Amino acid sequence: MSGIVPAPVARQPWMMLFPLFALIGFGALVLTSAAAGDFDAYARGHLLRFAILFTMAVVISRFNKPTVQMLTYPGYIAILLLLLAVEVMGQVQGGSQRWLEAGPIRIQPSELMKPAAVLALAHYYGGLPVGMVPSFRALMPAAAIILLPIAFVLLQPDLGTSLAIAFGGFVVMFLAGLPLRWFVTAGIAGLALLPVAFFVGLQPYQQKRVLTFLDPENDPLGDGYQITQSKIAIGSGGLFGKGFNEGSQSHLNYLPEPHTDFVFATMAEEWGFVGGLFILTCFGLILFWGLKVAKAANDRFSKLLAAGMTATIFFYIAINLLMVMGFAPVVGIPLPFISHGGSSMMTNMICIGVLMMIHRWNRSAPRTGLVGG
């Protein structure tokens, strides 16, 4: 086989690439249907963004370990400053201040912070002596790496992104070896502070989302409309769905955001349980590959970084699927590689690029210079 398939091709992580390409292609079909058969509305941009961001991921995969470690803290600080700039001069859209604009360039720094925080924590714990990990003195810098960006993001306000940063960070900290009792204590304290967080920390529209999650049927034509229509769309799909471009919920505008946050409901109505199973299988293969990359890593920094990037992708998947089925509040987190939108795809492709990079590290010895062979 090695004589038939060129070595550079054979070395690629096809266990991840095949399901990734399948999700992107299937997503283009779903987005075409969400636009009533108009390929140019969403699907064309979806494929174009993926082509650009996949190229970015390939470039990321060529960096070597010393270069990544050298750039970790400067990159983290730069993104933190961008978050501060959002508070000063950020663009307001939909009641949230999350974007920076400079001519045609429009970025959402909070999306960049998700992988950046994981990278900074992996670098910190990767260089820390094992004996110092379970000490409060060592916890303080790690807590600052997590809490500073979360504080800025909550001001935007963006609860979903704050939770994503926290989740990726906690996974890295847990795997680094922090005592389990610290996480249990933090969880108990968090539960005790829930009433304060709800009434003081959340905006009125965020409070409505939580109340709607707890009882969506209380106002099915108002605050509970999104979840109600999403459940109807998913349930009406049955085993095999209604067929491509035959979904009534999205085409008749009953289902809000059929191409972004609720794209899974759009898909489930037309492709049914089989379509959902296909998507879950593809996601499962990608996540399983990410865990394999983490397990095969040769040092603590690489292991923590790979696990944190995999956890970030998992968070997107889990929260979106729970959200559209009514098991989590609506927090505006799109479905990776399926939903229309550039910011979330950028974050997930950064994670994919970093995992490809560590996969390459695992296969060959690190080299010097900006990029390695």
C-alpha cells in the first residue's frame, strides 16, 4: 500500500478528515434546504469559509513545539487586549458588544480566546513541576488565565462563550492533576451562588432563556417558541425524514434560525433519525481521534493541549444538541461544521489544526525553525 499511496498522503489523519469532509458536505446540503433550495444563500459561503479555514488549519499543523510555546503567552495577551478593545470600541449587534471592525475585517476576539486559554493553561501546567500542581500557589496564575477573559466576555454579554472558555480550561486543569476535591468544592459553591448569579449576573433576556428552558410550554408562542418549534421539527422527521428540501418547519418560517443555532432541527425534519445518527457518528469519530492524539502525545504539554482542544469541540457539539432538544438553555452556540457562520467554524478549525499539529509531533521528532517538516 505504501508503494501505491504517496507517503505524504498516507500520513494524513484520514480517521478525522473523512468524517470532517462528510460533515461539511452534509452541512452544505442542509443549508441549501434551509434557504429553500438556494445554494448561494448559505451553502456557498459555508464551503468557501471551510476551504479558507482548512488551509489555515494545515498551516497551523506545520508549526513546531518550541515555536508554539514561545508564542503562547504573547498570543494570549494579545487576544486579551482585543477583548478589552471590544469593551472600548466594539460594534454592537443584537444588544451585544462582541465584534471589532477595521474596514472589511470583522473579528470576534472571544472566539479566539477559547483555544488561546486552553493553549495558555496547557503551556503553564506543561512546564510546572508535578509536585507543584496540587498547590494553591500554582492555582492562582491558572485561575487568572481563565477568569480574566471570562470577566471580559461576560461584560459583552456572552454567557455561552464564557461557559466554553471555562469548560476547556477546567478540563485542562483536571487532567493536569488538580485535586478532585477542589472541583467538587467549586461545584458546591457554584450551586450555592446560582440564585445570586441568576438575579445579579444575568441580563433580563438571559434570565428569560433559563426560565424558558425550565418550562418552555409555559409560553409556547412567546419565549418558548424556539424550543417548541425545534422539538416539533425534530419529532416530525421520524426515522428517515420528510426528504431533502421538504421540511415544512423551516420553509414556512416556523423554525427560527434554521441555518445557524437550530440547523440540527432543520436537518432532523428532512433526514430523520438516520441523518442525526450520521452526524453523531461523524462527530464521534472526530472526538475519538482527538482523544487518540492526546493519548499518543509524548509530553504533558501536548497531552493537555490535545485534550483541551478536543474538549472545546465537544462543548460546541454537546451544548448545541442539548439546546435544540430542550435539555439546555438557548445560548447561541452553533453546531460545528454544519451551521452557517464564520466565527464558530474558525474556532473549531483552529482546534482541528492544533490537533493535526500534535498528531504530526507524535509521528516525528520536533525540529527547529518556524515550521517543521
